[in-house]
Amino acid sequence: MISAKLLHLGDFHYPDNWKIDLIDLKDKCFPKGIPAAISQNPLRSVLKKLSSFDKDEFDSIFFCGDLTSYGDIDAYGKCALHIINALSLNKGSKNVNKTHVVAGNHDIDRLSVNEANSILEKFNCLEITWSELEAPIFSNQGNNIFKIIKNGKPVLSLFFMNSCIACGEKRYIPQAYKKSYEALLSASEGADPKSIFYEVLDTPAFLTDEIDAYSYNLDELPATCLPAIIAHHNILPQKIPRIALYSDVLNAGLLRGRLEASGRPVLYFHGHIHSQEIEVIRNEKNGGENVILISAPQIIEGFNIVWVEFNDDMLPLGCKIDLYNLSSTGEIEKTKRVKISFVNSKTFNLKGSKKAVNLLENIGTNELFFLDFHKKIQSSIPRLSKNKLSDLLQELSWFDLISIENVEHEFRHWRIKRIN
């Protein structure tokens, strides 16, 4: 089956997570060198796992921001070096073109934010860091688009958007209180008026121009090309109550409205909330098309590998999200697969491939083993190979028209049955 494979990584928070070791140290007087020598570091374990991957297998690799904490640009650069080494992003590497990083709120140096400058200027140092390392993979504005091509056609269009434009900006005290504060400050020595007159915000938001640009590009996409957005913040409120000023994306409703109004499935990848959440927005007015929001955990806890599958007509059928997590022994292993369909049985006659429509007519309600069914089908659909049959059966499964037992194994172990 035609598929695109994506590697989705979340918050690094370097160097904080570099200092975390998997060890239960109760004796604080124990010789200092021994715990470090026998413990495992989760971040090192994840980087080692990333290094072991065959990067050619991935159609795109992306990081959803917060490579560092508290806007530490030196730490950001060191984290970038670890990523470059793990993913072989050396100068001239073909992996550079398909790897992308967006900004996180913790990547911004609050002290360098100057309201006299453009609100995008605070991201320049991040872009410069990657350029100086000869791996220009940082996406500063939402006009950054990467298209994945299969069989000569674009099947997936990735939009990299900046959700942090208001982070690090200043909220000033009301003018009515300003004179009173100035009088108090003039009576005290050594006070910094600037630190009294404002507080630094951590407010997520998108540029309206970015949302408009995304909408325009979305309208121009062919119906068979699946759109996806990569950003740092979620556009839904987090499940755990959060008490903070302007903690949700200011114009999330605008972007959600555009996604829902598109009448097509959309993937939205993000980090920030430090959990491996998968949420779905359904809009029945548009035929139940989905907006699927996928969160990557903190990197020390794991990452996601996402498969998007297409039929012979290049129609996106659904996605499989493999959740990888750190085990108690320090190993990275797949713990769960979540399957989300973009289609359903009601849309099969409209969207199903002709070969799948023909095949469905030959499937009964009695359960059959794959090899037995392959023999049976030769009389009505001659010269149908086992590989092609497996692709068509998976397409029917995406439409929720058949059930396949043992689908996680080789197709010779499959048991097939039509769903009434």
C-alpha cells in the first residue's frame, strides 16, 4: 500500500533533560562517580534510538519546538548539534531537506525582546544558529511548505507555522496606576522601573497572515493531497486545568474554523503539553471529515511515528500513529498503535478505488483465510497478486467494510470477513 512515513518529535528542554538519570538514589553520601556510571540518561537513549533509524525510510522528520528552556541560545545550539549528529544532518546530507524545526515558547530569549523591533526578530537567532551549523532546517514563518511526492504526485503537504509570535512580549500595568508606582519608585533606591511597569507574557498566537496563507494554499491543493500543520502549541485547550494569563492560542478558534470549513481531513502536529495526546474534531456538516491533533511527548519520554496510507487513486485513507516510549529499563519501544480513518462506509461508492469496489462484491460474511480467499478470487479477478490483494483488503478495512484479524502479522495469517 502507498504510504508516507513521518517522524514526530516533541520538546527537548536541553540542558535540563540532559541532567536527568534513571536511578533511584537514596544514599546522598554514595560516591559521586558510581551513580553516573551505572545509570541511564533518557535523552541519550532517545538520541541513540534516532541514530539507529534508517533515515531514508522517513518522508519527513520534524521537531515541534522547545529545544531549550528559558531562551538559552547557547544551550539551543548544543541541542541542535545533538540533533545534527543523531540524524546525520551534515552539510550536503539529503536528510536536511526533509527535516524541519519550528519555534517553541521556551526557545525565546525574553531579555532580548524589544517592542521597537518586528515581532519576528526574536526568532532570528534560532534561524542563524541552524544556518551557522550548515543545517538550515528552522521554519520561522508559516510560508514554509514541504510536499511529499509519491508516484510523481503530491500526497502530503506539510505547513510549518509559528505559534509563538506573542511569547516574550510585554504586558504593561494600566495607565491609571502608573503615576502612583512612579512616586513609590522615586522614593526607593536601586529599583528598576521597567521591571515594575510590565510583566513578560508567554502568550501563543499565529500571525493572521500565516493563517490566510495556509488557507490559500489549502484551497490550491488537489483533493488527493492531505494537508498537515506542524506547530508548537495545541489549538485545543489542554485537559489539565491551567491557570495562567492568555495560556491558550489567542486565535486558535480562527485556525480551527478554517480547518473545519475545508471539508477535508487535516493533520495537526504539536508539542508543548508534554503528553502523547491524540484528539479528533469532527464536523458532521462537512461529511464528518476529521481534524486530527497529534501531540508528541517530551523527548525523554518518547516520540511518534506516523504512517499515512493511500489507495491506488492516491486518496488518503487514514493514518496509523505508533507511540514510542521509554521503558523502565531505558529502552525505546513501541507501546501502542492508534488507527484513525479519514473515510467511512458511507463514502465508499464515491471515494473507493474501482478495484476495491469489484473486490468487495466477492467477499462474503463467512470468515476466510487470506490464502484461501486469494485462490477463490482468481476466477472472478484473474492475475490478482497477493500483494495487490492485501492492499485492496486494507483499503476496504479503512472504509470499515471488512474486518481483518491478525492484520499486524504477514498477510498469509489474515482472516477476512465482511462487516454487515
